Amino acid sequence: MGTALTVLWGLLPHSVVLSMGYSEPVLTAFAAWSLYAALTGRWVWAGALAALAGLSRPNGFAVALGVLAAAAPAVWRARGRVSHRLWTAVALAPLGWTGYVLWAGRRTGDTLDGYFRLQRLWGSRFDFGLGALRFVKQLLLHRDAFLFFAALVLVAAGVLLYALLVLDRAPLPLVVYSGALLVVACGGSGFFQCKPRFLLPAFPLLLPLARALVRTARARPWHAAAVACALAGLSFAYGAYLVVITHTPL
């Protein structure tokens, strides 16, 4: 399952950005190991890696939410006899993102709102998807670059995959983590073409597809190989289009 998930993640249409100077790969690595540590009860590791995830990217706070989602049932089951390691994880997990936001605010002279004010200067704000809906309306009414239509399809696919993840009864930390990334990507305004990149760290969304690929590989190995080759060709062609033709931030 893990191998299939890694293959699918590496063959995503937007995976060409993994070779660029973006921090999504760093966030994904911290997130994967932090969530694994949380699911296996390695609480201190889970909290420390979640803190590093929060430092790597603004949407890294989703990892902290995933760790807290894993810790809450553990606290409930412990009924007062909670390990100090679990409390350490709960305290560490949000420190990275919170510390960075406060540091950025202090540098701008507005400790609480400085970071968010900087984001607004870039035209990036969380407006519960109103800006994205207006952009989609304009996109559907007027012909625009293929890049934006492709971004819309990829985001819609992310929403569908999240529904499948929930229906598949995935572990709560993975559902919370992926849901937080999806909410940030869909609810933020500006840079619509960047939304597929924002969803790259949401690797748990691919779990239902990875399970289907494993089943296919066991029953019909050649069919699974054909699917992987087709995805590789699509990823290569779309990546070449993004790099060579679009000339826009990804």
C-alpha cells in the first residue's frame, strides 16, 4: 500500500513542482512521519515533527490538527491517566506555525495581525471560498487559459477523493489533516492556478486509489503497469506544459 501511494503521489499531474524551489516536499515529509508517529503512539516525535511542519509552510498547521485529532481519543481512553509524552506532543504540535506567525508579526510591528496583513498584500486571504467561486464563475463564462481549467479539475478531483477517503473510514488524523489542507486550498482567494500545488501535501487523499491499484496489481499486474505508465505520461506532458508554456507562478 505504501509503495502504491508513493507512486501515485509522484505521478500527480502537478508533481513537476517537486523539482522546484517550493517547500511542499518538506511539508509532506514532516507530515507523513508526524502522522505515522501519532498513529503508532510515538507522541513526542509526532509533536516535534508537527512543529517543524508548521515552520516549513503556512498550511503546515494542518499537521498539528492531525496530531491533536489523534491525541484527543487517546486522552479520552486514558481517563485521567494520560502519559506526559502525549501532553508534550499536544504542546509541541502547534508551536512551529504559531511561532512563525508571531515572529512575522513582530517583524512587521503588528504581532497578532502582521503575518496575515502580509498575506493580504499578496492578494491572498481566507474568504471561505468566495473569491474562488467568483473566479470559477468568470472562468466558465469567459474562455481562459487551459491552466485554470486544469486547476479547477484537479481541485474538484481533490474534493471527490476526500469524500472517498471519509467513506473509506480512514483514520481520523488523516481525515482531519487532508480536510484542513482542502479547506485552505478551496477557501483561499488569489492564485487559483496554485491550488493544485497547495494540495500536493494532502497525500492521504490518494489512499483509496492506492488501495484500488494494489488490488489491480494482485489480480492483473499488466493492467496496473499500464495505469502507472499512463499516469506517468500524463504527468510528464502536463509538467512540460506548466514549465515551458504557461510562464506563470505555479
